[in-house]
Amino acid sequence: MTTTGPEAASPTTGRAGELVVEVRGITAGYLPGVDILTDCSLTASQGELIGIIGPNGAGKSTLLKAIFGLVKVRAGSINLYGDDITNLKANKLVSKGVGFVPQTNNVFPTLTIQENLEMGLFQNPKGLKERLEFVTSIFPDLSKRLGQRAGSLSGGERQMVAMSRALMMGPHVLLLDEPSAGLSPVRQDEAFLRVKEINQAGVTTIMVEQNARRCLQICDRGYVLDQGTDAYTGTGRELLNDPKVIGLYLGTLGQED
């Protein structure tokens, strides 16, 4: 397994159109002999926003965790900038420029917002000032509340802290597991706007979402997972208007206004 690769520095590292993440035919699962993903593939090029949708139990979150080394990959491969990162441990992936924001339990509730952000930079603490400036430019509300404990925040505010912490290491790739889950409609809109801003800042973004319609509206390309494999793929607009995708996965929510 190759452990070399681009160091996490600037999120804009890489050439436009360069292949950043390549998942090739992976089989993966939590327990021996029980496969959640089977022959599942995905690619993300420099600066792309990739959306992953599908029914409950399709393996969407498992795919993100497999990329981040949290679920055992038993077959296939995962590459980052051409380097094999299959089953590499999470701390090694962070140093290579991969960030991950889980759906739940994604902040340290007893720590302040600033302490949470500092935890995201434990591998490179000298860059604190620069990275704080970057994340608060995307999440300006945080700059006024750095001393507040994360446990006192609302769900939407915690999501902001979790995404900010993942951005502290200047990742090339950000993996987001349902950033709008449990949020009010207004907070959901804010979450999607922030995801778009992060992506426009040069961070290649791979997002799992239950709100399929909004996900496909903002993503460059989408993948529909079903029973552990990629059943459909295309641009967000193509999937929004694909009769099969609408009928099987989106229902009336897939139809444009």
C-alpha cells in the first residue's frame, strides 16, 4: 500500500479536472461475511461536489466510512490522487488531506467552539491563526462565539462547528454524512449554502444526503446507491429529471418546480 501523496496544505491544491478520489469496485462491511457494499464505484475530480443519495440501508454512509478507513474494505480499491489509500487509518488520511464529518456525535460538547476547532488541527497546531481565519470566513457566526461550549449549541450550530473542525487541516477532500439531518427547513437551507461555499473555496466534496432533491440541485454529479452498489450516476440535473430515478427513489420530490 502506498502511503505517500500530497500533504494537506491548501484546499485548492490540484489541477482542474484532475482525478482526486477513485473508488473502484469495493466490497465492504462491518462484520466478517456481511457485505454492505458490493462492487461499488465512485469518482470525484478536483473541485467537484458529489452527491450520494438512495433509500435507507443502501450503504451511503458505509461508503463514506469505507473511504475514511472506518469500515473494512474486503475487495476493490480506493485511490487518492492515484495513491492507494484502501483501509488506511483515519489519522493517516487526515494528514493526506481527507476530512470527515459524521452525522451524529460530531462535536466535543464539553469543549468550547475554539477548542473544538483546535482539535481539528492537532496534527499541525502552528497553523491555527491562518486556519481560524479561513473557517470563520465561511462561518462568520463562529468568530463571535469561540468561547461558547459546543454542548450549548443547536443542531445546526453544531453542524457548523463540525464542518469547521474538519476544514482546519486544509483538506483536499471533505466527506459529509447527511449535513442537513435533523435540522429545520431554514437550517437545512443554510447547511446546503455552507456546503456549496466550502466546495467553491476549492475543496472537493463528497456528500451523503437524505434530502435527495436539494442534494441533486447543488451537486455537480450524483450517485444513486441501491443495495450496496451504484445503481445510477449522472449530473445532478440529469438525475433530477430521470424518470427511473424519480419513480424509484425521489417520487414527487424529484420533480422540478
